[in-house]
Amino acid sequence: LTSWNGYARQVRAKVMQIKQLDYIEAAQALGCDDKRIIFKHILPNAVVPIIVMATLNIASVIILESSLTFLGFGAQPPQSTWGSILNEGRTYILRAPHISTYPGLAIMLTVLSFNLMGDGLRDALDPKMKI
């Protein structure tokens, strides 16, 4: 909710870039109304960077929540989060390293999955990438 200005800036920049392209002028010359141009030409091309940005932000939020909870500023016990599990396992790291290893791996794999998903969605949805 607080980082919507980055999305708005990204959408505005992409829309301004798309409006300058030849196929938009061709659609206007053919008599297409503004609603058709927006929904058929501008929005499908402007949504791709937003999807990529959203998946990257999800990964950043996961890391932020884990680190804040690890430091003790996030959810308090009895609520269990990856950061709190890492923090609790810190005292037993020499006797039971799996207590901290598995939540750390879960964080890493989840963040990597969201980043790869964003990259895959960009490749699938980007009109410039299609052959």
C-alpha cells in the first residue's frame, strides 16, 4: 500500500513510451476510439513491467519480514515465522544446525521462486520477446 508511487511512475513512463509508437498512430488513423486503443494496445504492453516489479517486491517483502522478525521487530511468539525460527535456532547452531538451516533454505528458495516466476512471466507476456 505504501509503494504504489513506484508502480504509478512505471505505468506512466511505459504508457508515455507506448503512445509514441507507430501502431498507436495507425490505430487512431483507422478511427479506433480511445477505449479500444487503451484496452487493446496500451494496457497489454504496460502491464508487463508491473508484473515483474510486483514479483520482485514480493521477494523483497519476504526478506524484509524475515530479517525484521530475526531482529525481534516483527511478529512476536507464539506466532512462528521464518525469521523467528532462525533467531531461535541461533542459540543451538552448533548442536542442531538444522533448526536454522531449513528455514534459511526455505527463505532462499521462496525468494528465488518469486524472482524466477517474475522473469518467466516477463518472458511469456512481453510482446517484444515473442517470435
